[in-house]
Amino acid sequence: MEIKAKITQDNTKESAKKFGALKNEKHIKLLLFIEKNPNLPMDDIHNFADNNKLFLNRQSTHKALEKLTKTGFLNKIYDEKQNKIVYRLKV
């Protein structure tokens, strides 16, 4: 995965917030998993997180996914075929 950022005087606060989400190794591992497995629902992502001892509680996985979505690393979309919300990389 390659991440590029355009940082200017006008977006330093947003850039710091975005990079703050990457200071957590667990978040990076989730991003790498989602990069290789796009369009997965939260249940499948949590199974990966639980099996790899990233997050034991579903709520913790959900919080991490929401933070990564809010900071612009993930898209959260509704998949009609699965009838679920799925996540995919935005970057």
C-alpha cells in the first residue's frame, strides 16, 4: 500500500488528524487487510481482527473502522448484493 499526501499551510490540522489514525499499528493492519480484501462487511473484518488479536470486541473493530473512514482512508458503502455495509480503501 502506498499513501501520498499533499500538505499545505491550509490543511495542516486535517493532515495531522489523518496521520494520527496511522500511528496505531492495528489500524495499519486493518488497512492492509482491507486492501487485499475489498468490499467486506464489518463481521468479516472483525473475524480477521479477532483471529489476529487486533481487537477482541466488535465495538473496538467498529470504532477503528469509523476512525479510518472519518479520516479518509476508507469508504463505507451499502452493498445491495450482500445487503450489508462494506468497507474499501479510499486512498
